[in-house]
Amino acid sequence: MTKKANWLTTSTTRRQFVLGSSSVLACAALPWPSLASANDKAVVMPELRGRNFNLDIDYQMVNFTGKNRIATTVNGSLPAPILRWKQGEKVTLKVTNHLTHDSSIHWHGMILPSNMDGVPGLSFAGIKPGSTYEYQFDVQQSGTYWYHSHSGFQEQTGLYGAIIIDPAEPDPVDYDRDYVVILSDWTDEDPADVYAKLKKQSHYYNRQERTAADTWNDIKDKGVAQTWRDRKMWNQMRMSDRDISDVTGATYTFLMNGQTPEQGWTGLFDKGEKVRLRFINAAAMTLFDVRIPNVKMTVVAADGQNIEPVTIDDFRIGVAETYDVIVEPESDKAHTIIAQAIDRTGFAYGVLTPDINMKAELPELDPSPILTMADMGMNHGAMNDMSMMDMSGDMGHQMDHSMHMAMATKMGSGKAGYGSNMPVTHKDTEFGPHVDMRAEMPMSKLDDPGIGLREHAEKYGRKVLTYADIHNLYQTPEPREPDREIQLHLTGNMARYMWSIDGIKYADAEPLVLKYGERVRFTLVNDTMMNHPMHLHGMWSELETGDGVRIPRKHTVIVQPGSKISYLVTANARGRWAYHCHLMFHMMSMFREVKVI
């Protein structure tokens, strides 16, 4: 929780300074000198250890921008206290709701009984005002996880915190110092108002739309004819190639461990130390691109699970994902930790330093990403004539409905660990005004760093983590082939801000029913131009990267625009489970119940 930094002048707000002009945002000067001091003191987040915990959900006054606002906090802290558990022990958490409306806590990524999962309407009824709910479960895993509300927009208003679980056996990761780094986004607006604005005007927060200067630059680079063709295609689709994030730095302040960029979170280290940084993306709507300039990061865990170490310079972390990295910073300087919002409209910032008085170099933001037709899952022919998309929906009726349904769910295809070879088909429910795009040729993008990061190796010599780099540290515990495959399409109409799965919103959808013990391949096809971090509760999502021996386990998987991705799920947890996009304003509709019977 913060107070406004006193260096800002009364005539220029922090948000105005960071945003700058929409056309020059990517190269705008940072809102401080090229060297910045670390925070004048290292801020230590509260940490609770043991087996028994009392957590109080309440309102709290905060000030991140110069204006007092009401947040939703746990034990008066934003982020909520770090919970430190031990693998193999049983924990009891008594959660008391002091709010005037229902609340809940979901233990993200934890393998536990469904009635402990914390999703109102599925696993329990929620926590009523003035009441206490007791969560109790065995801690079966180790690693970095997090917890957050699953009620309304409370996660956006501050109800999130880290979970660190120490392993029962010796940790395979060697380190001397350990820090949690929670990334999040804060808005002074009521989240309900943010959502209402998006429903009325989906690009309300986009300040990076094309200008006349952009058109002129395109003409100089590509010529009039190609520029005209490009503009014609985007206009026909009624879409924008600058539409990267729904909610941007126009309203968001990006936080690192609850500290604004002006403050900068500070972590101290001693000479020669190996520092473990546990990154958690607890944002409501923001994917972050993380780097520590001139410091290599060795990724040792993804979503709490140990992986074969891979050394990189940058990584993208989707909403709800976690990554653990080991760094060995030089001891004679301070080092900047910068987490850029995917659309480059702002960033979270911290300093790793041996001396609180040292200054750190501040890098410029990377250029703002621009979508291409390849990001839309289109082939070359479709780019030229747009035949892949019939906005009236007539194309759907040229294909037999029974064929769609037969192809959508059938016996498992492809060897475990290597992904789906099932043809991509579109169901009848995906055609109509509620769906404004369908990917004709979605491709696997496991080795694709993603929009805004693809050129880093060639332009800057920086290695960016991809899903293809992730291999479990241990052999796959269950290598059996899938019994069947379920293909799901992530769909929507961006202009109307309507989101769905297979063209059906959650309120109208039937549950996905799995038989206890079966092995299922889920193949997700992203028919939209947005990244969707998909989260299945209660069971591991075993990401198929082409390695059948060391399949990585994840709880949240980014599905890139115009792409497809597959993972295996063993239905080993009976009950009703949530399955949804973790972008908060998508979640209400891009959601399914998974029922294991």
C-alpha cells in the first residue's frame, strides 16, 4: 500500500507521464532519470508460517495514485500475507468475511478436495458477510502458488497473495536467498465500471490506435498498394492490429509487491549469492514481459513444478502463471527488475541491489506490439481474399452438424506428449453475431515467444522463454495415451465484448463430464485475437510440448491468438471444477464446469 510519490509535479499526473502520446508510447522517456534509486528501505511483505491460519477479509484504504480508494485485503495487507506451508502437512485456514457481501478464497494450483477449492456455486456456497469458513486439506505438492478471491471483482481490488510450499525432500534447486515477486494491476475505478465501459465500447482503454503518421510510415515501408490491402483487411474484419489488451495503463497502475513504479520494490542480496525470485502474475487483466537487464535468469520451476533449468533473458508470464528463476547478480551494482505490460502502456518495477543507496539503470520500454494476419490464424490465401471468414455465418451451415460433433469429441489421437492431430472443426454454435472471427489454420505456437517478443533474439540478442523450452525435471508419472480428445474453441465478438467457449457463454453451457480415472486430451483453439490464459481447477494440465518423457505440469496455459495447444488431464479428482480464462472480464462467459463422476 502506497502514497503518491512526491517527485511528480502538480501539472502532470503519473498516468499522463507514463502513457504519453499514443503514437510514440513505445519510445517515450521513462518518468524519471535514466538512473533511479532503489526504495529508501526494503519493503518486507508479511509472511505467515505453520499449519493453522486465521485470515480476515476486510476493506482497507489505499493510495496508489494520489487518491484514496477502498481495497479488499487479507489481514490488512495488499498483497495478502505470504502463506508458507510444508509439503506433507495438513493446513487449516479459518477465513472470516468482514465485507458487506459474499467472499471466497481459491487456492490456485492446489490439488485438493473440490469442497475446499473455493469457487462459489460449484465447490461451496461462498462465505457470507460476518461468517467464517474453515478450509482444511493435505498439502500434496511443493513450489510457488497463490491464492485469490473467486467472488465478483475482489481479486481486482486487492484480494490476492502468495503461497510458498517447502518440499518434504531436499530441494533440487540451490539458492541462498528467496523473494516472492507478485505482479498485479490496480485501477482507481470501480471494476464494475471498467467492465461496463468495455461492454459499451470494447476499445475504450486503447490509446494506441493507428494515426495518420502510422499510415504514412507504412506507405514509406511497404508502399501504397500493400498498405491499402492491409488496411482493407483489418477494416473488413472490423478489428484493429493495435488491440493487444482490453484494459491498459490508461487506467491501470502496475504494481510489484504492492509498490508502484515510482517507489520500486527493493530486494537486497549479498556478494556471491544465488537469489531465487518467485514470480506470480496476480493481475486481473495484464500479461507481463519480465527481464532483468544484463542479468541472465535460469528458470527452475513453472506453475510450482520443478523443470529442467533453462537460461533466458526474458519471459512472458500470463495472468495466474508462476515462474521461479535463479539469478546471480553482480555485487557491485543495482539491477532493475522490469515487468512490461504486454501492450507496453506501463510496467511494474523493482530493484535487486547489494546496497540500498545504489542506483539502477532504467531501460526503455520495448516497442508496442502490432498484430499480423498470422496472429489471426490465417493462411496466405485468406489474407488476400478473406474467404476464411463469412461474417453472416452461412459458412457454418455448409458443414454437417453431426460431423462437427463427432470430430469435437472422439478417441484420443496422437501419442501422449506430442499433441493433437485431430482436424480443427467449427461447430454450428460458433456461427452468428456473437462470434466475429474463426481461425482457418490455427498453428501450434509452442516455440513462439509471442507478439512483441519474437524479434528479441535477432534485434537484441536476448533469449525469450517459450513453452517448448519447458521440460519437467522428473519423468512423466503417467505416460499412458489419452482415452479421448475434447476440442474446445475460445470464441468471442470483440466489438460487442462478448466471450464464450464454442460460441456458448457459461450461462447457457452444459458441463464437460469426465469419467473418474480416464485420460483426456484437451485441445484448445483460439479463434480470437487475444491471448487467453486458461485455468483448470483441481487437476494438472500436462502440456504437450513434443516430449513424452518429461511432460511439464501446469495449472494455467496461455493460448496465443490464432493458435491451438493441447494438454493431457487425468480425471483423478471427483467433483465439480471450474475451467475458465483467467482474464477477469472474460471469465464470466469464457467458463465451463468440469464434472468428474
